[in-house]
Amino acid sequence: MFGIVAAIYSSFFLALAQGSLKKSYKDFEPSVAFFFDMIFGLVLWIPLSIYFGINFQNIIHALPYAIISAVLSEALYFYALSKGQLSITAILIGSYPIYTIFLSYLINNERLTFFQVIFISITILGTLITYLPSKLNFKELRRSGALIWPIIAAIGVGFSDTLSKRIINKTLDFSFLFSLSIVQILVSLIFLRIEKQKISNSIKKVLLNFNLYKNAVSGSLFNIIGTGLLWISFSKTLASIASPITATSGAIVVLFAIIFLDEKISIRSVLGLMLVFIGIMGITVNI
């Protein structure tokens, strides 16, 4: 049950991150936003992993998995989120639980009960229905990478989550999270180099005009909290169960818009949110 609760809280913070990070691309390139993500990872993940317990011998085994996770589920996710119409990008990236479940079956030998499959499918369906935009911006869809990068990111996240769960099962501690926080330093520097960004200039802009760049900073903070909760949920339950729950962050974004921005809710959104609620309740009962 603790794993389910952690996954639900993870989806909440990832929803906050999703909205903030998309806005931050008006201020920064994805590599700069990822740099702030790395900073918060060092500040929050290292104490968290030490608190839950690490074994320095396991860190060596966890490093290759941490590198894969930092590239596929972190840096690639940041890059893909900057491509195209947010609603389309979100639904494509939000399909990652499908790949996680499939790969977890093949790689981690995870087996779900009949009712777990039913309610997980309901959750994924509800998430994707809620993601669907009322209007499609076909001009945005024709942009280079507007479709292909989110799909690649979804597959990458699914593969990364599967391997991350594998090493978490093997070490039975938080050595993976500790390794990931360290590895992100190197990945962040490489990402900045690829996009030819000077982080010193970005830090100076943030310090001088924090209010203008608060989305980049807050988005990275929310993402680190949400991802940390994801790894906690992975340590307590199957990736095939935790992954679909965390993917409901997109549905929560819609819910936030309805509650805080007074946006009109469509019948489609109501149906999607209802399916998400039914799916999560069903997963909880059948855990």
C-alpha cells in the first residue's frame, strides 16, 4: 500500500513539474532546465537515499543503470517536452506505462493478476483520454520532432524504468538513487555542451531576476520530488503498477486547470478523470 501512496504523490508533483517546465522553455533551453534539476537532485536525493539506506558496494553495480536512467528518463524527457504542442507531447510521453509493463514482463518477469491488468488498463485509458486536446494544432504537429521525439522519450522512459526497477530489486536499498544523483552531474554538463549553453549566464539571470525564471526553478524542484517519490514507490511495489499511477500526472494537470484556472470541463475530460479514479481505486484494492 505504501508504494501506491508514494506513486500517487509522485503523480501530483510530476503534474506540477510538467506545467512549470513547459513554461520554463520560454526562458531557458532544455539543457539549462535540466541543470537545475541536477542541482535539486544533489540537494534532495542524496540525503533521501542515505536516510533509507545505501551500500557503497552496490553503488558500483547501480552506476550503469543510473547513467541509462539519467539519459533516457531525465535528459531525453526534458528535450522531448520542449517539442511541439504540449497536449500532444504530453499524451505521447504519457503512454510510457505501456512500454514499462511490456518490458517489465520480459525483463523483470513481473506478473500481474487478471484484475490488476483490468484496472491498470482502465487507468492508462483514462489518462490518455484526459490528455487528448480539444483542438489539434496541425502546424505544430508538422514541426520537426513534434511527434517522433515524444514517442522516443516514452519508449526510453519505459525501458529506463524497467531497468531501474531491476537494480532496485537487486540491491534492496537506495544505492541506485544515490548513484543517479551523482551521474546527473556528468549528463547535465554534456547536455549543456551539446546545446552550447553557458550555465554561468543562466545562473546570473536567475539570481538577478528570480521572478522571471521561477518556472524553470520550481519545475525542476517539483520534478525531483516527484521522481524521488517514484523511486520510493518502485522499492515497494511492481513497476507495472507504480508506472501507470505516476503517468496520471497528465490527468492531474487537467484537474488543476479546472480547479485553479476555472477552465471549462468537457465530457471527455470527465470520463477520463472518472476512469483514472476507478483504475487507481481498483489497483489499490487488488494490490
